[in-house]
Amino acid sequence: MRGVNDLEVVDFVQLSEDRNLSIRFIEYMPFDGNRWNDKKMVPYKELLAKITAAYPNVSKVQDDPNDTTKHYRVAGFKGNFGFISSMTDHFCGTCNRLRITADGNIKACLFGAAEVSLRDMMRGGSSDEDLLAMISAVVKKKKPKHAAQEFIPRLTMPSSFAPLIKTPFLNKAPIFRNNQSMRSQSSDARLSHIDPSSGKAKMVDVGDKAVTKRVASAQSIITLSLAAFRQIRDPNKPYHLQDGVANKKGDVLTVAQIAGIQAAKMTSSLIPLCHPLQINNADVDFELRETGDSGEVIITATVSCQGKTGVEMEALTAASVAALTVFDMCKAVDPRAVISGIHVIRKSGGRSGSFEQNGS
């Protein structure tokens, strides 16, 4: 880490002069709770340049095909040194490592949080073929690059990192129709709910706007453990869990659909400055996707009205409350379920025009 121990790098390399040691330098990576700061991260090329300045006779050592380390050696030294360049030069695409934890979970990546319990499968009577299929699914879900890079737009030296916001849409470019971009459209605009003279919040006056057909769709995703996900997918099938049989509260998706539609109609009561609208239609749809070590419920809410202002907030509220309902009904099985990716995917009507954003 820069300013902490980067000055000791050459001293560590010197340890390999008369000792058969392999010194490893790992680039500082963002983990939960380690107070990660991009200014502390030292790219491996910078360290290599520092070592080469002290020992000009540095040469590259042939790496194994699936190695995660870039190996080097100083001429005449018994040992060698290497870099695990997790941040600036990812190697995940060729990494063939799998790990099994002490409690029987298989992990495709040490950095990733996703785990699958082979222990529970074996205790549940799964065959060798079932275990092989699950291990294969885990391998196929290995990321092509370091997990943190999903949320970091680019790495330069010196680096400048975006915040680690875990949403699946951050690094995917939105697609806008009618040559309109939401970002360029709003870059010079002011916040409509703030009075420019006083700086205080206010309700937008829509009295002069024309009544047009307004439609908006919003999406959210809730990621669940396989145990919870399969109970949603197969509500009538019993699963032997600690608390007994599945879905004691009823059909999860039906309840979530009703909750989302009801929330769309109550948006103006929940969001202080939203206008009450006469909604023509509100619909909530679900897509279920099993991802190997977990399951995703993709929720799409579509709301329409004839009015003077848009229904984006109604669609967002419906998608959010539907996801919260799924969470509430599944938390006994999976209290660590994650809701993410809440965003407007398309809208039409009004002076701002129409757009469609491809985030899935």
C-alpha cells in the first residue's frame, strides 16, 4: 500500500538473493471493511520499475498456463518474485482455481462472495452426477475479470476509481432512442423540485402542461439463495429446511404483484412531491433466472396514464415495493437477499420525449 509498506518492496526482493524464496506482491484490493482507498493502490508496473531501478538484471520467468502470478527473477538470485495484478491487469479469464471451504461450500473466486454448499447437497442425497453438474455450473459462472472491476470504469496510473456501488448496470452503456440521452438532457438543467430563488423544496406546477399519454417501465432485481429461489419457482414443492415447508405466507409472486400495483397507485402518498395521478393501468411482471449458485427474480413494472406529468415514479415505486415484498416473504429462508438495479428502463410521452435503456 502506498505510504504504508511500498518502500519495503526492494528489501523484500533482496530476501530472495541467497534464499530459495518466492516473494509475492498483491495489488491492494477493495474488500468490505478494509477502508480501501485508490490512492493507496500501487500498480504492479510501478513496483516493477522500482525494483528494476535497484536491480537492472531483472528478467521475466515463464509462468504456468493458469498461474495468477507474473514471475520475475534477478540474475544470480536463488529465489524469485512476482505480482498478483488483480486490479490493473486481470487474469481471471485463465484462472482455474476452485476452493472448498471448511464448511463444505465451493467458491469459484476467493474475492467473490458467492458460494454453493456441496455439503448440503450431499447430505440431501445428491448423486455424483448432481454434484458434477453443480461444480460445472460454478465454473461456468467464473468472472472474466476481477469482481471489483465490474464497478470500476477504467484503471490508469495513477488510478482514479469510481465508488464501489454494486449494481449490475453500472458498466453497461444505456441505449437511448430518438437521439436523446438522459445525461446530456439533464446536464444543464436544474432540479425541478427545488425553488431556484430560495433553494427550498417545492411541488412542480404542471398546470400549463398538455395532457398526453404517459407510459413508463422500471425494473428491479432481487437475488436469493437457491433454497429461497426454488421455493418461489415451485411453490407447491416441499423443501426440507430448518423451519419446515416452503412459503407459509402464500404465493410469493402473486402477493408481490398485488403489492407493486397497489404501491403504484399510492406513490403520491409515499413520495412527498409527486402529483396524484389517475392511473390507467399498472402491471408487474416477473422473470425467474437460476444462475448456478443463486437465483434472480427480475421485476418489471409498467404504468400508464393520461396526464400532465410522467409515471416514472409510479413505475419505480411498483418495482421497488414488489422486490421488498419478495424479500419480506423470503427472509426466513434467506435473510441476506439483495435488491439491486432499480432503474427506469423506458418511458414515453411528455416534453422530454421517449427513451429506452437496455440495462439487462
